[in-house]
Amino acid sequence: MKIVILERNSVGTDVSVDCMGQLGQVAVYDNTVTLEEVRERVKDADIVIANKSPLCRETLEDATKVKLICEFATGFDNWDLDYCSSRGIRVSNVRDYCTAMVAQHTFAMALSLSQKLFHYDAYVKSGAYSAQDRFSNFDLPFCELEGKTWGIVGLGNIGRRVARIAQAFGCSVVFH
């Protein structure tokens, strides 16, 4: 069995993919971008592991042995699922990939914006804070998350995790 990993570096070089060798012959590419690269690299593959490489009729029609395509993440927006289905190619993704990290990043951004961190960071680094004749500077008002309404579009794994964290901050959560 031949396994082709098209975008090895998309999962971070700190994550090992060495165990794939137990399953068959493995061809590993750090990155694959163009349609031509994809077409050439998957033509003899049984299994393709990818992230953002386009997997569609144009790149897969000569890859007659492909039985399975695995996504290194959650989305399938770069793949032609109808074409894969018509060929009997199974497609799979990583359930809960980065759910915690995406939710964490969401709140890192929310806190940064609500606390005006960019403005006040620049204010301190410019020397203006230490040069002022008052204790604090409130040029831009802060706002608390508690009591705010947090809107979420989509309530999948990530949306549910964000909702739980928002509620822990005292927010009311609405979703669509």
C-alpha cells in the first residue's frame, strides 16, 4: 500500500508522522500547492493525507488506486466530495482537531480587543505612559465580557466549546 502525505508541515514539525511507515510505503512532501504537484504525487497512491491541497477530478482522475483521503484537519472545502463519492473514495477528517486551541484563540482575541491591548501596549512602548503625570491612562475605555451577549454562528464542537467559555465569563450566549 502506498500512502502519500502531501502537506507534512501543515501539522507542525513537532508532530511525528513516522508511524505511517507501519502501514505501507510512505511518500512525504513538506508542502504541495499546485494542481500539477498534486496530480503527480497522488497518481500511484492508495491513501492520500492532505490539508489544503486541491483534491478534485482534475487532480485525482489519473489516481486510479486511491481508496481513502484523510484530512489533516476538520474541513473539506478544498475537496470535491461528490467526485470522491462517485469514485468510491472514502474521505475522513480529524474529529475535534484544534477545538480547544480555536476556542482559546477566540478568547485571546476577544480579550485583546475588549481590553484595547494593542493601543495600550503601543502607549507603554512609546514611553508616553512613563512620561505622563497621572497614574493611569484611560484614552480608550475597557469593557467587561460579563453581562455581554455573545453570538455564535454554528454550534458544532468549536461553537459549543466557545459557548461554554463565554458562559464562564458571564456572557449570555445566542447562536444560529
